[in-house]
Amino acid sequence: MGKELIQALAFSAPAVCALVCLAMLILDIFYTEKNREEKSLRLFLSLTFTVAALCWMGLVLQVANHRAFACYSSVFLLTLMLDQILIYRFVHIITATGRNDRFSRLHFVLPVLLTAVSAVTDLIVPVERQEAIIYGDGYSGGNGWFTALYSLTGVVFVVYNSLYPALGLLRIRRYSRSIEDYSADAQCTSLNWLRVMQALTLITIPVPLAGLLFDIDVFSDFYFSMQGVLPTFFIYPILCYNLLSDNYVIIRDDENPPVNAAEIDPKRFALYLRDRKPYLNPQLRITDIAADLCTNRNYVSAFINREYGMNFSRLINRCRLKELDRLRLSPDHRKNTNLELVLMAGFSSYRSYLRVKSEEDKARMLKAF
């Protein structure tokens, strides 16, 4: 009983963590000024944390109250699936690359069908029999359908906690290729935090907690199952903090692209960079330059790749590095700190500057060799 109590407390901790993150998001919605898109994203992540808390409460009941868990099994099955689907939906929103990149509603078909079947089965099979089948308390007669359905719970957990994080990592990889031709904010576009979150889920959660659901002695050990609990203390705060910090860039299509894109003259473009200095804007997007030049972003991207032999992000950040060198040599800025100069050069943060500087140093080293 003492071990079960400790397990129940351990599984309740991620639920509390998810609820704390939920409260922070709600407070941010009501007490800070956000546009409609940012509020929608926060509300969606709030829903995700709510489902996650309900999922972890199912594991608490699984070890602490057998009768309550038997009654809760259909909700638990639904939250097991929705938890990862909603997180993947969040990743899908952040890493969207265009209007045709839509999230299919088919992802929700299987969870709804399985939950409906489970709910009907709950009405047919008495709670006492459900409890005996789930915990193997000597009951072996009939109700094979419920036995198979509950056995499916562990399979669903492993599949969904493996498949969707893997799909998320693939989307982040594709996003990384597209964002370099859209935004020059190295820190916000890296999405390292999202990559770490998905990798932690994929590596640490499925096997330990599936062992508990399947009641496998080797994998259901308390200390082994804790390996599936501890990562949530990083995953949920990582999600919440980076969303509240707006540490992401969503690729958007041109709202009103010109029908006939104007050709870009190389000399005119060089003068535009020298005189207008658009790179001083930390949130600069390629669509901003396209609007200034009365063309579309695809044409600007192709022009930069053809004329400069690099993508948009690298060109803008090289301009920022040159501007930083100029500011450091200027007598007017001798009293400014290094951080102030970095921000004046157009970098969104010092970490963004360090990331760009590191990449440029590596490029120079490779070129030298």
C-alpha cells in the first residue's frame, strides 16, 4: 500500500505541473495584450494541458483506486490518444509552411471511435467485472471484448507516444529548411526547445509507462516507471515558457502578393540594404522586403540565392554582423555595452547573435580548409 501511495503521488505531480502551466497561460491571456492569433494559440495549449492533466490523473487512479479507475477507463483511453494528438497539432501550427499545410481531422477519428466503443462496453459490462479483468483478480469468464479493449490501452499508449513525437521531429526538420528563406531571427527560428521536447517524449515516456499499463514486472518497477514521469517536469514548462516568450516564428503567405512581380535590380537592392538598413529590424521577414520592393517573397528568395549564393537568413545576419563591427569601431558608441551594440545591430537577443556568430565561424573554418 505504501508503494502504491508513493506511485500515486508521483503520477499526480505531472498533473499538477500541467495545471500550473495552464494557470500561467490563462493569466497571460487576460493580463497581457496579445493579438487574436497569439490568444488562440495560448487557448489551444491550455486545452492540451487540461487533457494532459486528465491523462495523468488516470494513472493516479490506476494505482490508487481500482474501482474509480474502472469507471474512468474510457476517459483515460481518450486522453491517452488526445494528449499526443494535441501536442502534435501545436507543433503543426508552429511549423506550418503555407496555406496548403493543413492539419487533417482524420487524426481524431480513431480516438472518437475507440472511446465510443469503450463507453458502450462500459454500459454492458458491470464495474465489478471491469475491475476484476483490469487487475486480474481471479475473474476469467466472458467479456472477452472488454479484455481486448483494455489490452488495447497499453498498445495505444506506446503507439501514440512514439508515432506523434516522431512526426513532430520530421515537421521541425522540414520547417528548419523553409524558415531560413523567411525569417532572419536565428534564436526564434531554431525551435531547439520544441525539438528537445519531442525527443524527450519519444525516448523516455513510452516504454516505462507502458510497462505499468501492461503490468510487466520488469518494466512496472517504481523506479523504472519514474523515468516516464520526470521528463514531464521539463516538457510542460518548456512548452509554456517558450510560448509565453513568443520564442517561435510562424511562416505566413503573402496576404496580397502582386500579380506581376517586379524584377529586382542588383544595384537597387544593394542600395536598399545600405540606405534603408532593413536588417536593423529584429523581426524582419522576407515579406517585409518583398513589400518594400513591390514584389513577392518567392522572387526575393530566388534573387538572393542567385546573386549572393546564400539564403535570406544568412544574408541578413551577415549584414547585422557587419553593422556590429561598424558600431564597435564608431567613436559615438564607445560607452555602449556589447549587449547594447548587438541589439542596435538588429539581433533580437545576445543568444541569437552568438548562434549566428558560431555558424559564421564554422563556415569560415570550412572554407579555409
